[in-house]
Amino acid sequence: MNIAKAFDNVRAKTPLVHNITNYVTVHDVANIILACGGSPIMSDEPEDVEDITTICNALNINIGTLNKRSIEAMFVAGEKAAALGHALLLDPVGAGASRLRTTTALELMGAVKFTSIRGNISEISTLAHGTGTTRGVDADAADAVTDANLAAKASFAKEFAARTGSVIAITGAIDLVADQSRCCAIRNGTRRMGTITGTGCQLSGMSAAFLAANMDDPFTAQVAAICAMGLAGELAEKALQPGEGNATFGNRIIDAISLMDGAALEKGARYELL
Amino acid sequence: MNIAKAFDNVRAKTPLVHNITNYVTVHDVANIILACGGSPIMSDEPEDVEDITTICNALNINIGTLNKRSIEAMFVAGEKAAALGHALLLDPVGAGASRLRTTTALELMGAVKFTSIRGNISEISTLAHGTGTTRGVDADAADAVTDANLAAKASFAKEFAARTGSVIAITGAIDLVADQSRCCAIRNGTRRMGTITGTGCQLSGMSAAFLAANMDDPFTAQVAAICAMGLAGELAEKALQPGEGNATFGNRIIDAISLMDGAALEKGARYELL
Amino acid sequence: MNIAKAFDNVRAKTPLVHNITNYVTVHDVANIILACGGSPIMSDEPEDVEDITTICNALNINIGTLNKRSIEAMFVAGEKAAALGHALLLDPVGAGASRLRTTTALELMGAVKFTSIRGNISEISTLAHGTGTTRGVDADAADAVTDANLAAKASFAKEFAARTGSVIAITGAIDLVADQSRCCAIRNGTRRMGTITGTGCQLSGMSAAFLAANMDDPFTAQVAAICAMGLAGELAEKALQPGEGNATFGNRIIDAISLMDGAALEKGARYELL
């Protein structure tokens, strides 16, 4: 599992990522895709998305501020991208928090096979069980992946990966990435990342770029992207000066990704196959 | 009137704020709600908003880039949030600048009772008189609250608060907060805050969090939020280094909120009951 | 050609710019319009845009995340703004990348005469030839304006300007601004500006403000805006400290514009009439 190479492939290949994503964090999503070496394009009009996704290498679907038009666009784009063999990522923001979000995510999973599905534990549990509760866009603390329940959560992730054929990425204090046969735990990142909006959305956008640049090994690509995001959070926190707070921290995450390469990622990554 | 406690309550209770807001400043709105201790969620699809607002504690309606879909969502969410006894805030961005904005704001006020209505003097005057002129999203200078007209403006604000049953917050060089019996003038803030987009929208989002965490005293909650925003602007301005300008200033405002607590707010706040 | 005066006119006149623009970079567009001395307002609901554009001095149409509603709003606002003699700018983001984008841009050009059309070489070529290929939102490298093809590209730009009656602004490593009789090449800017999202969109928003403040000389206004953006990029790059990357660079561009005036622009601008 060569995560350094996975990152360097993004910079070498400049994958073009079509994003149908929420308008809250979209600017950061675009910038982090650029910062890691990809190229973003946003389009959510059903009549526009087929053409746009055709010229791309990956599709990042994030249901954060979904509406009827964008939902239609997600299906149109998803089916086209799947037919073309592109990397597909689903970020089920708020699945479990509303019926529309839960239903949309499940129906998207029924319509196309995602290369990777990335969410917090509450969102992923909702998708796995068809129902659930999510506190807004944050995970329910009672669900959290901990050292005490790591084996059980890893089994759950592998089982869900086997059932969907997707890489499953569950992010939180400890991140898990699973395919049907393996599960990797990642311990990069800091609690402060939860105090700003969009680190999850940014990770999803960046993951789509990593997946597109590493189509032969989506598991490693997904691990690499999560390590990179977590490491960027650590570097951003370390760089904070007295008087600096959340907004500067957020900017420094994108700064850190823009300055990172595969070797630096490998050096700072903390992951273990379970 | 304990504004320190009002702020500390936000950090203690982590209110969840549903925002139907414009896509220009939404990222900063989300981040400042997080920075003050709340948790934001955005949703503007009529089929989604009932579920989302139900799990929240406050609803922030900002008509900044309204469209027919989001207007419908404002009414659906507003009526649900009102029925559930949530804190409701209206930010009538651009009321007076277009008929659609004026009408939408007035009809929302007819449909639900807002806990607080926050706007600039031109927007609030428009709502009070049913008509008005607003220079885009900025107040008309001729309307400004000054020391010379402070008593008259305070009477106007109290009268409008009595008529609506809402706290009325008029922000500008001097801010006024009124309920039917009291009016408070706030002198925090700097002119530079008008040179970046979104300080008003951020204040509205943060106010919704303060209102939700202080349901027993919305007047004090609204005063506290305005003092906090103004103080953050002052701190951000003082921290500016040579060569730094508007974008850095904007980031430092969110930084300052993320580092503030009730005690610091109380120390820096400049307000007086009229 | 007095670009210093063109900039100072923006600060003196504070033009109000109506933007129908994409939700990816809209926050930066609003902030750079403020930073250069203008005042932005965003509205893309067909029922809202006539009133809003009426109180403005310029209309900036950017098709970056167009949808059917916003397309309708572009035509309604465009026709109203044209009837009122406002400055009109078209940013054909992604023309050539999808049929909807190409068609929308061409139909807008058929419906109203734009004061200026600003895009990358692939987008402008698409509009000139009615068809084309664009790599997402980036120009095709094979099309780039270089010293070797400068005369030919200048002729193309002048011919297209003559045909449309618009100032034509083609931005890239070398920028070209043409009207029917003149073409100016601009060599400000740095490659790093292509590694963050939105420098093009920001330039378009700022250009609309410059055009509105210099209605008697749109050619000079457009040259001045491009020089200002490029110079801001150079200053932002020079100010970067070790450990700072893309997000800080982006903030520093807006910082630099907010600190710039006509004299500083004239001093740092590098342009030549061809």
C-alpha cells in the first residue's frame, strides 16, 4: 500500500473532478482539489451535467444542500460517469437527519456503484441499516469509533463494503477505510478540524481526485486522501500563532495540502491495517 | 442584563442552527456559528426543511439570494420552527431594494412571529413602513442612526418591537436593540466591517445561536451577539499587520470569535440602555 | 490610456454591481468588488433581478454554475441593464465544455450587447467560432496566447471585438484586451494564480465595477482591471512566507486589491499597445 505514490499520481495526472456539492463549502472543495493537484469543475443543472462529467475523470456527489434539481442532476451525472468508468464518490451529508437525504443517498447507491462512500459513522450506519439518527451534519457521539469497539466497527465496514462493492470510509477521531477484505485505521487529524465547516466535504472532493488518479487501487487512494487531510490538519494546528483561531486554521489546512507531496505524506501518515 | 452568561450559554449548550441563507456569505455564516459554540446546518429544499428544522434549536432566515424554491422553504421551515417553539431570526437582506424581497420579508413576518429581526436601518424602516428604499444591500446614509437622532430611532425601534412582538436589531455605526419596553445602543465595531461582505449575515447566524441558547431572554441574547461581532471586528482591526487588508481582516473576525468567551465579551462590550 | 484614473474612478464613484454568478467563487467576487471600491449585490431569481439591476450601475453575468432559473434571470437582467445603459460584462465560464454553456453564452450575446466579454482563450474561441473544446474551466494549453502567436491572436481579438461591439478580454499568461481598433497585451500576474479557484471570476466582477466607473472608456477600464488583478497576484506571491500556500495566497490577492490605488497600479502595471 503505497500512499506516497497515490498522492504523487494526483499531481502527475491532474484529474478533472466534477462536483455536485453543497454551496456551503464548495469554495474550499474547489481549492483543495486544486491544492492536491487535481482540477475541479462544478455543475448541478441536469441539462449540463452529462457533458461536463464526460470530460472529467471523477464525480464527487455531496448531498449537503440538495434540492430537487440537484438531485436529478446527481442521478443523470452518476449514471453517465458510471457508464464511462469514472471514479465515483458519495458523501451522504446529513443522511439520517432527514428522510430526503437518507432516501436520496440510498437511491443513488441503488442506481450506481460508487468507488467510495465517505461519511461520518452516523451517516454510514444510516446507509447500512436504511435508517438512523444524525445530529445535524455531525455524528452522534454514541456511535463513535473508539479503540474499544474498533474490531466490531471494522467488521461492520468490511461487511458494508462487501455488500456495496464500494470502498467504505468512515471518518471521525479514528478513521476507518474498508473494502471487502481489508480495513485500515487512520489516526491522523485533530479535534479542531470539527470546529470549522467543510473538512469532511474537502476530504470527499480530494478523495475523488485521489481515486481518479489511482483507479487500479481505490482502497489505497482513499487511505492516502484521509491521511493527507488529517496530516494537513495537524500541520495547520501546529502552525497556529497566538491570536489566531478558526478561520486561519482552515486556511492553513489548504496551505498544507498545497505544500505536501507523497514523501511528506508517507512520513506523517499514521495508519495500520487491522 | 448578563451578556457574558449569554455567550457562555452558547458554548455550554451547542445550539443547532438551521440556516436558509444566501450563497454569498454562507461559508462564513457556518464558520462563525461554529466559532461561537453553535452548530450550523443548511437546507433550503421545501421537502427537506421540515425534518432538518425539527432537529434544530433555531432557524435563521436570510433572504439574501432568495428564489422561489428557497422562499417556499422559508415558509415551510418557519412555520414548523414556530410550532416547535424554536428561536427564529429574520435577516431581511435587501428589503426595500426589490419588491420580491420586501414582500417576502413582510409575508414571513405575517406567517410567523420572529424572536428577532436584524437588519440595517433602511431594511428595518422598509419593514416598519411597508415600503422604502435601500441602496442595494447597504443602508441609505440619510437614514443612519446617529447621536443626534438616537432618541427618535430608539422610539421607532421600541414601537416596531411592540407591534411585531419581536426583538428589533438595527445595525450600523451605532447599533440599536429594542423590545417593547427597552432599547440598548451598542458602540462596538469599526467602519472597516462595511468593507467586506457578510458581517451582517454572520451576525444574524450567530444571533440565532445566541437566541437559542438564551430562550428566556432574547433581548440580552441579541445585545450580546451584536457586542461580540463588533468586538471581534475591533480585535481583527487591531491585529492587522502592514500589507494585510480586507481578506485577512475577515478571517481575523472569525478567529476572534473562536477565541472569545463571556468574560472577554463583557470586558470589551460597549453598550448602554437608553 | 490612464489606468490610474480608471482605478481611482472606482473608489470615487462606488459603482453598484449586480452579479449573477456561480456559487463556487461568489464570496471572493463580492469581496474583491468591495476591495476595489465598488459595491456588490447578488440576485438570480427572475422575479427579483429587474428591480435589483435597476438600482445598479453594472451587471456581471458569469455562467459558472448556471441552471435553468439563473439562465432565465440572466436574460431578464441583461435586457433590463442594457435598456438602462448599464455596463454589462459576460464571463462565459466553461463555454466549449458543454452545449448548455456554449449555447447560453451565444444566446446572451445575441440578446444584449456586452460592454466587455472576458474569458480564457478556449472560451473566447468557442464564442467566436460557435464551437470549441475547453478542458473543464481551464483553457486548452494548445490555444494559449504566446509571444510567437501574439500578432495573430491580437488580430483575432480585434476582429471579434469589431463583430460584437464588445471589448474582448482574453486572459492567460499573456492577457489581451481588444476593441475594434486597438489591442493591448498585459504581462502582469503569476502562474500561481491558476492554482486557486476564482481569480478569473474575481477579475470579471472587478471589471464590471471598473467598466461602470469609466463608461466613456471601457477599453481602458478593462485593461486597468486586468493589470490590477495581475499586480495583486504578484504582490500576493511576493508576500508569501515559508509554510504558506494556496489559501493564504488567495487571501493576499484580495488584501492587495484593498490596499491598491491608481498610482500603485500605474507603477506596477506592465502593458503595451500592440
